[in-house]
Amino acid sequence: MNPLRIFTAVMGFLAAALAIARDDTTLVWIAIGLLGSSAGVRILQKLQSKREQDDTDPSDRDG
């Protein structure tokens, strides 16, 4: 697992809980940003692993 993704997800959930407790919309947007960046890192990881898999898959090549 990517430590950056885990860190941003945990911080996002903590920010969301704190935003609910304090009823603070600024913290809500911070939580959204952190959770969105965690999702973005996950998407980039999936694309990178798929690209590496396609590059090493000999059944995909012509000839």
C-alpha cells in the first residue's frame, strides 16, 4: 500500500469527523480535498500498474 494514499485518507477522515463536531465548513472542504487526493493517488497507481502489466504481457504483442 502506498503510504501517501493511506496518510491522506486517514487525515481526510479525521478532518471530516472534526468538521462534523465543530460544524465548520472550511474543515469540510479540507476533508474533501484530502479524500479526493487519496482517490487520485489510487487512480494513478491503478493506471501505472495496468501500464506496467501491458508492457510485460507477451500475449498482447503482434507477431
